[in-house]
Amino acid sequence: MWVDTHCHLDAGEFGGNSACVADDAARAGVRAIVIPAIARVNFGAVAQLAREVGNGVYALGIHPLYVPTARESDLQALRSAIEAALDDPLFVGIGEIGLDFFVPALKEAPLREKQEFFFAEQLKLARDFNLPVLLHVRRSQDIILKHLRRIRVPGGIAHAFNGSFQQAQTFVELGLHLGFGGAMTFARSLQIRRLAAELPLSSIVLETDAPDISPAWRHPEANTPDQIPRIGEVLAELRGMPLHEVAAVTSANALAALPRLATSGLSL
């Protein structure tokens, strides 16, 4: 059994074939695909898609790259969407949220301050509703950790993790798991591969971020969730472990990070 803890299955790159993409993943053994929202405009789309495919669940949030065009009223809309989704077994958390300081305009005022405001407000929603978070942490690990220390949330995943060992340990101490995917499959990704090999396996979950961050054998083509087992093979090789053990532990970790997965109705 495998879990893709981060996949934008509703993305236009799939050309309206998201259901077929999900079916291919299911045939590859991917029992659950977590579909995070990115903005108010797709709250309904990710929920509907999760219902339409046989292995989908979803999260609701406002992605930092979409914060520049977001309004404060979108936060109230998010609160209302969360309240409405609490009885939906396919709803698993708050995401994708976080901070992006890779894009130059986003790390300067006023967008930096706007990002931090939206992030903090969404952390408060996660805290208030006792829900885990799916975190975007591009070039922003220390600031993300500052907010997590101030606004405690019940766990979640630092998606596409690419920080230091010390930062990784702090995320884990704060109850977060760390997402590894396509970037780990490139031989030149020395730091990510070292983290994947040496961090406690109990802290690691697998993801694709499809259609983005394609693994080495697919680059530059679009990524898909059926690549999770092969990404798992890379992790098993890096750690010198049997593949079945990596599958079992990373899937158990996904259930620990996103507890509502266990009651989603999927065959996990």
C-alpha cells in the first residue's frame, strides 16, 4: 500500500483526465491521493474530484503563491468551507498553506507581510478546528517554524522538504512529518538524499506534488501519482531497506500525519 500525500490532481496539466490518472495510481498500489486546494476558486473542485475518484481525499487552504490576489474575505470563505467539510470523511486537513520566499516579489514588502498574515490566520484555523496542515516551505523554513511555535497545530506535513537536519528535527519535534518525492530521485540532490537516508523513517511520508517535481526518469514531463511506488524504491535504496517495509512505514506515517485518512472510507 502507498499514499501520495500531496498531489494537485485537479491541475490543468492533466487535461481533464484526472480520473484516469487516479485509476492508474490505484493500479500501481496507491490507495490514497491527498489533493490540496490552492485558492478559494478551487475549494469546491478538489472536494468534488476527491468524491469522483476512488482513492482521493482533499485539504482546503490558500497557497502562498495565490496570496497576492487573495482577499481577507477569502479567509472567511475558507472557514465556512472547513465548517461545511467537517462531516465529509474525505476532508483531511488544511492546505496547501505556507510561505514562499523563492519568488523575489514574495519575499519583499508588502507581499511578504501579506503572506505571513494569511499563513498565521490559516494556522489559527487549523488550531481552532484541530486539523493538520500541509505546508509549503520554499526558502522559508525558519519563518515557518517561528509561526508554528507561536500557533500550535495538531501535526501535518512539511511538503517537499529541503531544509537542514536541524530544521528537520525541529519540524518533527513540533509534530510534523516531512514530505519527500521527485527531488530525492536526482543524484545531484545530495542534501535531500542525505536527509531521506538518515532521518528517522518514522518522520517521512512520500508525495509527488504532481504534476510538478517529476522524478529523474520522468523529467521534464509532468509528474503523476502512479510514480509513488518507484519513488519509494529510491527511498528504500537510499536507506538499504526492503521495499515492503518502506511502503508499510511511510503509509502508516501518512495516517499519523493526517488522522482523518483512517476514517475516510478508503481501503487503507
